[in-house]
Amino acid sequence: MKRPYIYLATLAVYLVTVLSCKKTETGYLSPNLFYNPKLLEVPQGKVFYSSAINADQSSLPLQVELLSIRNKATGQAAENMLKEFEVSTFSAGITDADSTLALLNAKIVKSTRPPFHLNQTGGRLEFTSATNNVDTGMYVIDVKVTNSRGSITILNACDIHITGPVAYTILSAFSSTSPIGLEADFINLPNPEISVERDAGGPNKITIKVVDKNGVAFSPANGEVITRGDRGNFAQMNPYYPMVKSAIGMEWGFPVLPNGFPIKNGNNNKLAYYRIPGAFVTENRNVNFTFDDFKVYAPGSYTLTLKLPTITKK
């Protein structure tokens, strides 16, 4: 009668032994890794970076390997996206010491880069100005992701839309009024209306123009557009050419740079602050306006016009 109990005890010991010898799995690898956004819009000729692949709580670090990049329409391998081309790059970071064209140009060198590169640590997608050498259109990538838990293959992980080149970018503009002689009691205004005109065949020049609701320009030459104390302004971002104040705007020459101009920041990063003194508007209050991150990527003459939709010039 005791044999069944002996048998069961022996089986229990055996199971405990086997289970205790089983290898313990470590880490976690989500089956739902993804890029956000799933579709990247990449202008030709512009340096561009995506975010790293979304880990979805997977154990870090993630190592990401590019398996293929294809033309989405044809399914053919996009070999030119990985081929190296000659591009202009900076040999070192631009600092405040690089305050002349000669010092700036000394850091511009020729090198070879592929249009596309996948950073294996984290999976960031990186694009260089060599995208000027590939066709516009839709591309798609497959990747393999590995961490301490194992590996997973993600087909069609991200769509890449190579678009035509952009000549300029600008983020936003903002305006307010304040009492004459007082840096307080600000009243927000509707945002200025932004327009940019480019003459591709003109000299490399940037003009910043401010007009009232009727399209009448304020004159920097007459003191109708001024800077705001020690706040940032566009002249701080362009030490290479002097500012010229005309009856309709502020003008600068500019150098064509590998990653667009300007490359320097002002006192408030990429924000440029200006003011129209209250004596020049019917509202009899100072009009303050700001624009953020205006950048040009191609040669030519640019006119950035900021229209103040509720302000009237005297």
C-alpha cells in the first residue's frame, strides 16, 4: 500500500528538479514595435532625423538592423538610397568664434554620405543632403530588432516619402501690444499673417518686411521697426553681413550653407523679437512681434512679410 505514495513522492521530486533546471527567460520584446509617425515626409536635400523606434515597453537597449529599403511602388531595392554621394558638410560645430565668412567657410568640407542611414542603436532613421541624388516618391523599409529577449522582424516598418526640395521653412509668428515706455500690460493680438516670396535668380539676400492691415509697410530706416532690448533678433543670427535698413524692410546678405541658413542662434535661440513704437500706429501702443526659426535652404532673394491684421499705420 505504500508503493503509490513512494511513486508520487518520487515524481514530485523529479518534476521539481526538472523545473528548477529550466532556463529563466530575461527581458521583454514587444511584438508591436513601431515607428511614429509611420509615414515620414523627407524633403530632398535637407538633413532630417526620425525618432527612434517605439519600444512599446520592450527591454532596452534595442539593436535595429536594416534588412531592406525598397521603392514602394515597384518593390525594387532602392540601391541609390544606400549609395554614397559627395556632399558639403561641416568639419566641426559652428561656434560664436566663427563670426566671419572666412572662418565659417573654413569649416565647410566635401565628404561622401549615403542619402539614408539607419542608426542601429535605437533605430533612428537619418537622412542627409545626398537625398538630392535620389528619386522623389515612396519608399518602405524592413528591419530586424534585437534585445536581451531575442529578435523580431518587422516588415513594412516605416514608409518614407521623399518630396521635392524646400527653399525655406518658418515655424510661427506672434504679436501683442504694450503701453509706450512700459514692458508690461501686454495684450495679445491675432498672429501675424506670414508670406515668403523667393526670386531664385536674385542675389542671396533676405528682406524682413512688416506691413499693417492695409499692406502699408513700416520703415526701419525711419525707426518704425526696432529691436527689443537684449532679446534675440535676426541680426544676431547673421554676423556675416551687415543689416541694411530701408524704407520697406531690413535686409541682409546670407551664405548658402550645407544645412540651411542661419546656423547660429540669437539670444533667444531661433526667436527674433521686434517692435513698432506706439507713435507710428493709430492704437498708440507699442506693437511687439516675434517670428520663430526662419531658415532658407537654397540661393536667391527672399522677402519674409509679416502682416499685422488689426494694426493701422499712422
